[in-house]
Amino acid sequence: MLASLQNWRRRIGAFVGGFEAGQHGRRLKHFQPSRAHLNTLIAAAGADITARARWLTRNNGYAANAIESWAGNVVGAGIKPSSLIPDAALKARVQRLWLDWTDEADAEGFTDFYGLQRRAAREVFIAGEVFFRFRSRRPEDGLSVPMQLQMIPSEMLPLTRNEQHPGGNVIRQGIEFDRIGRRVAYHFLRRHPGDTTDPGLAGETVRVPASEVIHMIDPVDAGQLRGVSRFAPAIVKLFLLDQYDDAELDRKKVAAMHALFITTPAPAEPFDVAESDVEGERVLDLQPGSVTMLEPGEEIQTSAPADVGQTYEPFQYRTLLQVSAALGVPYAYLSNDMLKANYSNSRLALLEFRRRIEAYQHAVMVFQLCRRVWARWMDIAVMAGALDIADYERDRRDQIACSWLPPKWDWVDPLKDARAEIEQIEAGLKSRTQALSERGFDAEQVDAEIAADKARERSLGLSFTGPITPFPAQDAPAQQPDV
């Protein structure tokens, strides 16, 4: 019935015309993509895609470079908070306590909170998602705030776990939902399915309330439950290009092993100057400047291996451009090839890349991770007595208000960019606070540091103020030297 309905629709479409992309003629009759929802596709292929993406990041230089470039631009030295508490003294105490806690944030003890941000950016790029679990600690553990974060890879939440509970809840791809579609729990495996060094029981799961879990994901479809690797549209081309490069390298290596070939009309007669190697083959060791006497009729032919040809580099370049577009990383950042880039197109690519990075920082890193961690951290700090804030529960929304400052962008042309920013501030097009925030600094903290520096200079009798040379006008003609 369904097949006949689809055939009827195709015949109607061919008769009516309209969108060529919806026709089923000769050119598109074999283009029949799946109509399954993305959740179905991820359930079927997600594990293989993630495994292949991880393999590429371990074995392919372009993939590894793309990951480092992405994480470095998204996180850098860290996306840092600036509390919006109006009380300056209280804000300073909160910021100092946060700085102390960042060194204790990782439950594994490998890095600080900003290192966890970088690892999270890498994981979401590779696997499409990553999980963090809030771990409460005891007072005797000696932490500044008794809370840590445990990173959980995507493989720990089984894609195949789908169940219907008698109470009305449903588990889809390891995530438990209530009757109105809210996430209430995650059913994690106790051990990684691919880690054979863990003696735990394979397949055993544990139910963790959703309030204790952060699920970081950059969804591409409405209703999407689990993440998909950013490498998905680039895996095939990266893998085949890697094989092609290996084949070319092996061909050149084999060709370079044979310098000369000697032909003789009488193979049975011994060749006086030849020696036998360990495998019994007759070889001739050549030395610089040596003269070798040959028997009558013997000839020497040089090895002339075929070159890779003029199409090798253009082919690689076009393929890497497609990989770059699929990953959303500029070609120069993917390949480290700066020869094909000039100032203008590098700046255009950088501006476009920064727009994507800023959108990702806001929608994924800050909204899903940083804000959740900051709110939980403030709650626990107050409950544990690390912070004394009057009427915290009543004014919680105002007390946890915070702005997050991403790492500053380095300027391509510092002089021109600084001049443009100064002119924007003087013209009232932007504030110093906005300019400092774009550089990753808190305006109040910068002003306090400037005031402290000036006070210290006055107390010590120091002066670092010299004559300031104004910026030359852009249209001013160059001065001619006096004759």
C-alpha cells in the first residue's frame, strides 16, 4: 500500500513538474535518501561514526589539527565568569573563591575547570556530545567548595537502550523522559564498553537523575536526542585521502630503493663485482666516484620511477577544501598551509570563522555548561558556608547573575584594529566595557587595576607617561624630506 502511494505521488510529481529536486527522472532516480528521523539514523550508525572519528583524530594529522584549532579558538585559555553582583566587596569574594575552586573542579584531577572546557569542546566536535556529572564531596575532602565535575564520554550512554516503564516514563537511547517529555534521568553504563582494563561488569547500568547531569550537544535537527560527530560529512574523504597519500609514499619509497638495473646476455655466468645479500639476491654497492668494469654484453639501466604528476597537489588541495567546508574549519587552520593565503582572504575567512565560534560559544559552551556549573557552584558555596550572602534564597536570580567572557581574539593588524576601536569608543558607537569584554576582560577589574597602578606610581614617584604620537590621518600625504 505504501509503495503504491509513493509511486502515485511520483507520477503526479512528474506530470505537474515544479521542483526539479523532487522529480524522479533519469538523473535522480538513484538518489533515494532515507526518510528516517535523525534519531533512527544515529541509533543505527552513531557508534561507528564516533569510532571512525576517534580513529582519525589518533592517526590523521589533518583531523588532529582541526580538533586542536577548534578547541583553541572556542576555549583558548578559558571562557571566564564575571559576577554581576552590585556589591563590589561581595563580588570580589565570589571571584576569588571561584578562582580557588577552578583548580579543584576536575574529579580526575588532570586539569582545572577551563581545561575541562577545552576537553568538552574536543569531545563535542569528535563525538557530537559529552556528559558531565556533578559530584558532591564531603567537608573533610578539603575543597574550597565541596563539588567536582566528572566527564563522561558519549559511549557510556547506550544508544540501544529503549524501554517503556509501567509508570509512564520512557527510555529513549539511554535517556529517561516523563509523560510530558521532560528529561528525568540518564542510564549510564558503569564501565566503558571498549575498556577491557576495567574489571567491572560489562553492560551494567546506573540511573543518574537529570538534575545531576549536563548533556552538552550541538543539535542539528528538531527533536534530536543524541549528538553526531562533526566529522560525519568528512570521514570518507579524510580516510580515502589518507590511503591515497600512503599509497603514493609507498610507491616512491619502493622506487627509490632501486637505483640501477644490470642486464646480461648470460645470466648463468657469475658477475664478478656483484655480491649476494642475506636473501641471496645479487646486488651491487655503489660508492661515490667509483668506476665499475662490466663484462661484455652487460648493460646498466637507471631506475626512472614515474613522478606523482602535476595533478597531485591540486587534487589534494581541492579535497582538503571540501574537508575544511565539512568541518567548518578554515583551510589554513586544517592544513597549516599558509602559502595559498594572502592578507585579504585570510581576514575574510577569519571573520567568518569567528562568527561561527561566537555562536557556538554562546549556544553550547556558555548556555549548556558554564551557566549550569556557575548556578550549582553558587548554591553549594552558600549551603556549605564558603559564601555568606544575606537573603540568597530570596534574591537567588540576582545573586547568580553572571556574564561569561570568552578569550580575546588576536588582531590581524593590531595598529589598524586598535585605531578603529578607539575611534568607535570616541564616537559613542561602543563602550569601554564592551571593548574590554570582547578582549576577555572585566571592565570593573581593569579599572581597579589601573587605579591601583596609578596610586602605586604616585607613591613611588614613578612616571611612565611619555609623549604620545597621534595616529596619522589615512588620507594625509607623505611628508617630503627637507632639501
